[in-house]
Amino acid sequence: MLIKDGKILMLRRFNTGYEDGNYSFPAGHVEEGESFKQTAIREAKEEIGVDVKEEDISLAHVMHRVPLGRISVFMKAEKWEGEIRNLEPEKCDDLSWFDLDVLPKNTIPYIRKAVEGLKGGKVYSEDK
């Protein structure tokens, strides 16, 4: 999650086969040997072209996605270097800033729940 001045950067998924047309965050899976912070750094660089320092990343929320048997870890940064740009136009057709209190209607439900957790200071939730 990139956050600035009460707004959060979101991307609209496109041509991925999963939740296309809906908003999410720059994200990805942890690769072997990576920490959650290292994953966030890599994904920010690969997907939106910015450099985030490890010390500028913190835990935002953890969600147990019960039906899928997955744990989603959301990291946040409020400081980065470089110009945000869409480096994966084949997977994303919009990058926009949204007020934390007014997410787009077509936000992926578990993503919306993670933002609600962040806003409420809730570190953990379950998506059933």
C-alpha cells in the first residue's frame, strides 16, 4: 500500500483472469528467500517504477483468507523515490489515488477489508 496525504494508490486489474476491472494494490507473491519487506520493494519497482527503502515500509494488516487457506500480508509505505507509472499495462489499465474513506465501488472485497483494517488500527482480520 502506498499512502500519501490521506490517499491510497490503487490499480485496476486488466486481462489477468482474476478480478479484472476491479481495483487492488501493487502486489505479488513472496519469492524464495525474500522477506515481506523485500517483496514489497521488488513489487513496487516492477509494477510502478518506484524505489522504496526497507526502513520506510511497515506492516499495515494481516488477513487470513479462510476459504482459500491463504494469509495475505499488507505492507505500507508513505515515502518513496521516483515517479509512479504503470509498468505493466498488459495487466493494469489504471493507476489512481483514492481517498482512504472513499474507495472505488469496484474495489476487490478483501482489499477493501484490508483498508478498513488499516484505518481502524486493526492488524489482523479474517475473510470468510
